[in-house]
Amino acid sequence: MSAQLKLVEPGHITLEGQLDFVNAMAVRRELQQSLEQVQGAVTLDLSGVSHANSVGLSLILFAARIVTARGDQLRVVNMPEGLQSIARVCELEDWLASVAA
């Protein structure tokens, strides 16, 4: 199964499927395009993510860099436990907690 990104409503982006090295660049391009269409704060909803490795964490960091560079806030919701574990290993748990709802 591949990954799918949806701009559900202004400022609310969902990711679904598997986030891995096979689809990382395609998802990153779609995420960048979606973020460029949104003004203001962004909610990144990961409730539909069935599997994610470190690519998932890199996509969150990528989104945060874009959103915060323009002075807005990123909020991450429904973070899979696997991504939370990777964040702990990478010592990003505190930062992730600050953007996770």
C-alpha cells in the first residue's frame, strides 16, 4: 500500500497508508505543495498512517520547517506509537510533544 496525502480543509492535512523509503520523495513533494496552499496554522493528521519508519519523522520535521519559517504553527495529531518511539531514540520526544496534540 502506498501513502496518500489529502488537504481535508484549509489548514488540515491528513496522511494515510505507509510512509517509507519507497514513497518518501513523492510524499514530501505532495506535502510541500499542500503546505504552500495553506495560510496560517497547519494540523497534520496521521490517523490513517498504517506503518511509518524514520521517513514519517523526517516528514514531520520537514513540515515544521516550512510552517514555522513563515511564522505559523504546526500541530501533529494522532501520531502512531512507532513514530513516537523513533522520536525518543532521536531525542526529539520533547519537541514532538510540543507540536503533538
